[in-house]
Amino acid sequence: MAQRDITSERYIDGKPKIRRYHQAKWDEPVIFELSVPGQRGILVPEPEDEIVAAAGDVLTELPDGMRREHPPALPELSQPQVVRHYGRLSQENLGADFNIDIGQGTCTMKHNPKINDQLASNPKLLDLHPLQDDESLQGILEVMYRFEQILKEISGLDRFTLQPGAGSAAIYANISIIRAYHESRGEGRQRNEIITTIFSHPSNAACAKTAGYNVITLYPDDDGYPDLDALKAAVSERTAGLLITNPEDTGIYNPKIAEFVKVVHDVGGLCSYDQANANGILGITRAREADFDLCHFNLHKTFSSPHGCGGPGLGATGVREGLARFLPCPLVDFDGDTYHVDHDRPDSVGKIGAFHGVPAVVVRAYAWVMALGADGLREVSEIAVLNNNYLLKKMLELPGLSAPYAKEKRRIEQVRYSWEKLTEETGIHSEELGIRAADFGLHYWTSHHPFVIPEPCTLEPTESYSKDELDEYVGVIAHVVNEAYNDPEMVRTAPHNATVHTIEHEPFDDPAQWAVTWRAYRRKVGSD
């Protein structure tokens, strides 16, 4: 009897079948709902009499304003209950270690080498405290200082802070520096406008508005580039600065970026380069050559350190020499012998984050760069661009999909696609395609509001994925698209194998319904 070739049964027409996938789905309550008064995960022993006698009343030194009137309202559970709760939640995740994550457009989800996690979890790092004397922090201060020198070379700028805990924090730091610069020249009140573009990251406009600026948003011309004539009409003596991403979230690189910078400089404004995901331009183009005054990089994107479910991250912020005095403090300096933390910066905008930033993120990013070297960083960008344009070609072979703007042109590290034609022909929306894609273990990004591009999705493959993985991703999307045309109810009623769900948008549009903590929720529903 012939031996059965089970491997061949995994293939159709020489290609692997779509992976079977079924995610664990738990009807898991909020941990506060599991709480039972009196349950304990650990019993802390009472201190021995001799310790009490030696220590005395340790609470007497605490000011009244730091003492709680009541114990914190924490959930009360046993250890097994806590382990089960978080274990179940972990089974409902999609992530780069389990899935092909190229659907996380604008976020540069890539492989983080596991040795870098080992370095970041070393007790020699974990047990450090930022209030230790500099003499006992020489190792991590050296890593932070050395990594700043790397960022200076990559960007061409003169000084960096590693304090901001995310890209949005870095943008806010840049805006604070822009404001401090104009105030130092007596023009702080006069320069009350920030210019950005609709396809730059939305945090540029949001942070500027939060900082009290009036925001002017430029829209694209017919080719998808920010409109240069619109910029010339917008600048004035009120212009504080330009916050711009390039390539923008469409993946389109603006070849006239130096002209944009000059237009703003000519009226006395500053220019900040949002390079949160610079994955397609490392070693190819720099902020310095386009004459930018400020920039930032997200180490939890371009430089491989994980996003950590929204934190911790690090938005490294760089400036030209003339703006260095305004950087958030402290900074790490080196006198040729020892590394030290410099708090004596009277013109600093103050703190944007806690202490020096997030050292574990710096360690991962530093290890990644040192493993690659300068040539490797450029190769990262070249492969990311190659992967993206291969994916673009394969995706545009699917019915119902288009890539608005820049017709017949290549993109950099990502593309914002539109399923408008598919929606018109099937009634299926981009968000529904994404939910059905989760049934095959894939992440899919519908991208940012506002929906200037109708029925959008933004895909960014990065350098981490092979051609086979790109083909697998396209194969799943092709399968879902075929369902949209031939069995739309299957898509419309998804998910079937995954835990994602359709979001009701209305509550998110009404701040009166928002509740960011359990106690706030209980108050809003009238239970507290």
C-alpha cells in the first residue's frame, strides 16, 4: 500500500491552503466583576516585633495629603483566578508572534529579535532605579548616550531627548519647543498657527490643538501630494511651524519637501519632521538635508522595539543645535570619562515624560541597530520598500480595490487602499472585510479617520516578512473578497472563528458615555 503523502494535502495548485484557524473565545467578565470580598492571592505576613521596634511607626513621616482615607478599591481574587483571567485574555489576542501582522498600517509592526527581549529583561537593567546616583547607572547611561549619537547620524540633527513615551508625546515635545523658541524671540503670542497635512499622522493636528494653537490643514492635490500653493497661501507672520509626515500615511513621498520647509522658514516658522515610522527611508534621506529644525522617531516602530499594546513606547525627539537648550530635561551627557544626567537646563520646556524615558525600549532599539550596522539599516529600508511594492502589485490584482493618488507610481513603506468599488458592488464595507480576515488569524487595518479615502485600509509589510508570507496574506484577502462577491452574508456575519467584534461607533462620538476606568463606568450607570 502506497504511503500517504499528507504534506501534499496541504496544497492546492502548488500553493498552501489557507490556514485553518479557530481562536479561543471566552465570555470573560471584567476583573472587578470577578472580585469577591475577602479573597486573597497572597497573604503578607505581619512584621516581627523586633522589626517594628527598630523601624517605629513608618507612616508618621507621610504628609496627610499623601495618606489614603480608604484602602484602594482593588479587585479581590485568589491566585488561580488571576492566572486564569489573564491567561484567557491572552488567548484572544492577535499579534506579531502569532500572525502575519502586515495589516497594521502606519504602525510598522515588525519582528523584535527575542535576544533583544532577553537583554531588556536582564535583572541588571530591571533592578535599576532612576534616582540612583549617576555613578551606579553608568551602563544604561552609556547605552542611552551612544544611541543618541546613532540617531544624530541617522537624522543629521544635533541633539536628542529619549524622554517622550510615545510618538504623540514626541509631537507635543516638538510643539513645546517651537513655542519656547518663538517666546524667546518675543513672538509667542503672535505666532499662534500650526500647519499640517490631512495625511500626516492625526496626532500632529491633535497635539497642536491641545497646546492651544490654531491648526491649518493642507489637503492633497490630484497626485496625492500636499498642495504647495495652499501652503504658500496659508503661511504668514502668525505661522509658528509646520508639522509634516513624509512619506505621508498614504505611502507617497513628497519630492518637494525641501520647498515646503523653505516656504515656512521664509516667514520665520519652524519645521518638524514626523518620522514615527521611517521604515522606508533609513540611510536614504535625512531630516538635515531637507533643512528641518526638529524631528522624531518612534523606537517602538522603526527601530523594532515592540509597541507593548500602546505602551511603553519611546518617541525620540531631535533638534538642530540652536534649539537644543529647549529640549525636555534631563539629558544624558558624557565628559570624556563618565556619563551623567544633566538637570541644569534653565530654558528647557520641562518634562514630557517620567525621568529619562523608557530604558528597556532604548536597549532593544540599540541592540537592533548595532546588529544591523549602517549598511543593514539601509537594507532594512530597501527590503521594506520592495515588500510594499510587491504587495501593492498583488493587491491591485483583486477586484474592487484601488490605490488612490500617484497612479502607476510606486509607494514607500505602506499604501492606503480603497475598497470603494467593492462596497458599491457588494454592500460589504472595509471594516467588515477586516473582521472576516480575523477569522483566518490576520490583522487588517482600516486606517485613520477622517475617511478622506473612502472605505480605506492601510497595509505596511515592513522588512520582516518573506515573499511566501506576503503571498499568504494576499491569499486570505483574496478569499474574503471572493466571499464578498459570492457569499456576502458570510462576511457580514463575521467573525466566526475569532474574538473580534463590530464596534458601535455612536458611544465613541459622545463624551458623555465615555468611561476610562471601572469606577467611572459604575458612576455613569448609577451603581456607585
